[in-house]
Amino acid sequence: ATVLADPAPATLLDDIGTWLTARLDARAAWEAPRGTVAPDCDALVTAVADYRHRLVIVSPEVGLGVIPATRSGRLFRDEIGTLNQRLAQVCDEAFLVVAGLPVRLK
């Protein structure tokens, strides 16, 4: 979120999954209840909503497959799913890329 405070003509965030993993690590949230990283996610969503230049965000979609067997896998799936939804709400466009083909969602 702090990087987005310094506007650039175009910015690529690749990828939000890595960012979320780092936030889960920083807050020792892997064994904590869901929502432990909510303050970090809130700050990111606000920064994205306030960003007025070209911004492309890459994020994994992990909710289309098998339910992860581990608690940490389920936590990541749930947190990234919620974050993806929130980011899509504040973005002008959203695409799902399947087999290299972009499918416009919004």
C-alpha cells in the first residue's frame, strides 16, 4: 500500500498472492483466526481505490479447485478470495485469464 502512495504513469503489482503471504507471515497469522490481516488488506484496498494512474494487479485465483487439505491452505484460499473480491469492487476492470485467454469479468 505504501508503494502506491508515490504515483507513477503506470504500475504493475505482481502478484497479490505473494504480498498476502508476506502479510500473513508478518502477523504470524497462519494459526490465527481469519481476518488477522484485515488491517493490511484494508490499507491496500484503500490505496488501490485512491490510485489515479494506470494500475494492473495480478492475483491468483485459488477457489476454483480442490479444497486445500491444510489449515494454512484454506486460510490463504479464503483470504485471497476475499481480497480479490474487494479489489475487483474498487477497480474499473477485472479479467480472469484462463489458458492465456482473458475473460472480462467487469
